[in-house]
Amino acid sequence: MIRLGVILAILLALAVPAWAQATFDTKAKFAILMDEETGTVIFQKDADLPMEPASMAKLMTMAVVFNEIRAGRVNLSDEFFVSEHAWRTGGASSGGSTMFAELNSKITVENLIRSVVIQSGNDAAIILAEGIAGSEGSFAAMMNELAGEIGLTGSHFTNPTGLPDPDMHVTARDLADLGRYLISEFPQYYHYFSEPEMEWNGIKQPNRNSLIEMGIGVDGLKTGHTEAAGYGSVISTKEGGRRLIAVVHGLTSMAERAEEGRKLITWGARAFERVAAYAKGAVVTYADVYGGEKPSVGLVGNGEIALYLPRGSRKCLSAEVQYTAPLLPPVQAGAQIAELRVFCDDRLVQVAPLFAAETVTDGGIVRKATDALKQLALGWL
């Protein structure tokens, strides 16, 4: 990879505020706060260390289910069978969160989805896994395949419930990215996460995410708890005019989980401002094209490149562009060929894809010879 330093001239001219992480702390062992639209990381605490996901793993279960529905292989009205394994492992006798599904009954996919996201039903998650893939193990393979496609590099899933397994782990950053994926890819299903309660078999259970009822704009996503891992949650809100995603984990009680989540999401909604770094179509930098009709190609964002930055004191950002050099023609307009990587205090806070602003075709033998001499004399820069 070649790295090119980039001056964020617009940001510097605006007297960019300082990184505000030092002004906030949390009791959570692991935490992250992210702007959903841009991916800007506003706060992080051990966000890349492995941790037990508990029931927050069910977000990956939902991602697989929603993908199967989008692909037409599953419908909301399909009915899945309640096996003895699902009933014993995730039912009332298991002592965990449950839908109270009846053995040998059938339940629609939509009700199973609602149970997973509202009640955190372990039986519902297993029923979905078995109905889609035949077994928890086969479904876990689907979870890991999709996790790889999404880019969740710090996670490995072994079951659809989040029940303890020494081989299963996630990171706070991956959970936040998974939340972004669910919100952006499946907005038509996001309303399930904010439903206040669900009743099944005459048993009414409230949404386990108590922040939904606090009136602070929280509308998802998922809580989790095991004895070893503690209490955690993935939270999202549109309070403050933009959507934020927070993850807190490793807390000691439901009350502490709610309070630390509330503090983090409220601070993020109030303490930051949006700064437009590059307008739509603005060239961020140029990448050399070896042997092209033009010596370089402009790199642009997918629309506007914007950051959310803390209010208050002053501190400039730094950034670099990464791409595999040299680029070889033809380079097609709109092709993703690089990444803009934005740092604050040497901490990576955002990665934005960059695309070719125009098509650059083959420059012929003369251009190739000229570029070959340049490479011999100077190296490819």
C-alpha cells in the first residue's frame, strides 16, 4: 500500500475543535460511540478488544435473517417448527430469556423476529436458526460468512443466541458497525427494535432495552447479559438531528447499564457539530496511473464527506489516503480505488471510500516508457 498525506484544508480553515474524548468517561469496560451516517468514532474505550457478546450476538442473527428475507429464501409469514432442542435450550426451563414457545408448535418468522429483538428470546433465535439452516452450527457458519462480508474482523460467532461459548467473541467496534449495517440495509425492519413489549402464550414481556421508554430518542437496538461478561447494550438514537450508535459492555447491573448508556448517547448528541470536509464531487487528492492517457486520476467521495467533531477547544486533524500503487489503466469512473483515513491524536476515527472521478484509459507505449523511466529514476511515488 502507498500512503499519501492529505491536508484537510477545509477543516483547518474552520478552526476545527479538539478531540473531546478526555471530557467523557464511562464505567463500562468496553465502549464506543459512532456517528451512523459517516462512521466517525466520537468515543472509544478498548473498542477493539475481544469480549463475550451475550445476547447482543442476536444482532448478527437478525442480519442473517433479514438477508434471507431480502434474497427471497424466507418470508415473514413462513412458519418454523419448535424443536425439542430449541424448547429445552432456550425455553422456560433453561432459566434464560425466552419466548415461552410451545414444543412442537409452529411460529411465524415475523413473531420470531419480534421475540428476538424485544424479548431476547433464546428459543426464538434457535427456532430461526434451525428453520433457515437446519442447525445452530450451520447457521453460525452463515453468521460468520456475513460478518466477513460486512467487515467485522474482530468477531466470531458459534451460535445464534449469544449463550456462553469460549470460541465466541466480538468487539465493541464490530457491534457498532453491525448496528450501522442493520439500520442502513434494512430500514423496513428497524421498527421492531423499538416496540415496547410483546405478548406470547399469554405472557407479556417489556422490551429489555429500558432506554426506549426514557424519552431520549433511543429506538434500538439490543441488550445482553451473562454472569461472566456483565451487562451490555447496543444503543441508537436520532436525538440531536443525527443518528448515533453506542455500545457499552462489562457493567455490573441493569441499572448501571441503562445509566452509562444514557450518559454516553446523550453526551454524543449534545457535544458535537457537523463539519463538511469535502463537498460532493470535490477531489480529495490524485492517484498516479502507470501508463495511463493521463498521469493521475482524481479521487472523490461517495457524495459529501462529512465529520462530526467535538465543540470546544481547538485541535487539527490529520488524514492519509491509501491505495495499491501503481494503478494500471483502464481506471473506470466510479470505481472504488482508495480510502481516506482520518485520524485525531493518531487515533483512527473514520474511513471513507474514495472513487475515481473520471475514466483513464491506456496511454500507449510512449506513456508506459515515460512512466517506466520515472519509476527507475525516482521510484513510484
